[in-house]
Amino acid sequence: GTDIGIAESKDNGNSWEYIGICKGLEYGEGKNTYWAPEVIRFGELYHMYVSYVPGIPADWNHPRYILHYTSKNLIDWNFESKLNGSHTYFADSKDLYNWEVKGCAADDVPHEGANVFEFGGKYWLITDCWSGLDVYYSDDLTTWTKQSSRILDVGGTREDDGVIANHADVYVTD
């Protein structure tokens, strides 16, 4: 029964303030579960693709979907559609509503929280495989090669750093 919380930073990410939850995500009846949102700015509109499970499940044996919402202010969201499928495939879109599936990026192990970014002249795909993060790379966004070992699959030694990584996100600068 999780909502999607919002935090904002007024100093380029050095400090954050919780400001509430996303409004308008209600889908179906009753309290439902939302997690792993991905937000993309396209023109003047933000698009959120978020994992959704009807209700409050006690285990993982429940249907899951990816829902598409749009917003002008990152707080108030409008439902657009329920996507078909929830695997890590790559697809092209000119408007973020209509998608043409081009192929499969990663299907070697179960995973979630896929994230793609460009860095160092290559494209990178990071997935949460529930025992650290799997990393793939590509020169063309169509052929993906998996690195030989997982990253962050052992907790650190500092205080509050003793667990493995989950649902990575990446912010590339310079």
C-alpha cells in the first residue's frame, strides 16, 4: 500500500525536503501499491512510468503492471494508460504515448528497476536483481553485453551502509 513520495531540493541536491505524495495516481479501487517510478521530461510535460500492484499484497504472487501518468508540475498527475508488458525490452517513441518494440535488452535473470544512461561514450543499463546490481553496456542501444560480475552485491562497512544496492538511479554530470 505504498504511495510515491516527493522531495525537493533548492540547492542542487545538497539537502532535501519532503513535500508530500504524488496526487492523482489512484487506479482501481481501495489502497494500492506503487513503486519504482521513472520520470521523464518531454517538452513541457513530465511522464511517469510506475510499477503498480492492485491492493496490498502479502507476497509476490499478484498481478503487476506499469502505469503511465503525465504532469505539468511533478505533483498533480493524470492517468494516461496501462502499458502492455513489463519486461526489459527496448522501444522507440516519438511522443512517449505510442511505442514500437524493437527487441529485448535483458532477460537472462529476473530483475526490476531497470535504468539506462549514457556515460563515457557508451550506454549503460543497470538492473536490480535482488542480490546487487547487474550492469550491461551497449554502443548502439540495441545490442547489450552483460558485465562479468555484479556491483554493490555486498554491504559496506560504514554506518547505514551495510546492505546491498537496490533500484539504482544515475545522475551524470560533466
